[in-house]
Amino acid sequence: MLKETFEPRFTDTDALGHINNTRIPVWFEGARSPVFRIFTPDLDVHNWKLMLARYEVQFHGELFYGQPVEIRTWISRLGTSSFDVSQEVWQNGERGASGTTVMVHYDHQAGKSVPLSEELRAALSALSES
């Protein structure tokens, strides 16, 4: 499992004074960078090997500016060419949101998915929840 802690920015808030719901997917994407590096170590978008197939976010409670948040990220499922990245955002010991993203190992030039190699599977398995 990966963990990242940071301070929300003022621009992350909404008119009601808490973190805007649109920020959570952005935070989750940022916290997936170590997963991206497994496939493209230099993050060169011209050599990108992933495609986002789906994501969902559930909100469990309010999140606030001025208090650090922790993003927890882990691989929750490995398929033939796709995998799930599960994530949660925590603040003050409370889970504020959770989500799952389906990522596909993808050859953009050929326009098709590519099976995960044993090396990729091992690297992804190292990021499981346990």
C-alpha cells in the first residue's frame, strides 16, 4: 500500500467551506503516479502504456481545508490486462472518500489491450493492501 500525506490548498475548497467533490478524483490521480511509473518510469506520455477504463468515487464524510489528508492507494484486483487501483482519503482518523479505478495495460499504437507480464504482475502485487 502507498500512503501520501499533504495539506489541501485553499483552491480545493468550495463555497460551503469544505473540499470540493471534484478535487478527490484529481487527488487520487496524483497518488497513482507510482503505479504509472511501473509501466512508464519516466512518465513520458509519448510512451504511455495505460488507459483509464472506469473510475468511481464514494463520499463518506466532509473534508476540510487547513488539516492534512492522507491518500491510501493499493492494487485490489489483477486481471489479464487490467487491474483495479483502490484508494481512500483520510483526515483526522476519518475516511472522507474512497474510490476504485480500472486501469488497462494498453498499446496506444495498436489500439488494443496487452496482457500483464509476470514482471508487471509482481510489481503491482507488491502494492496490494496487505
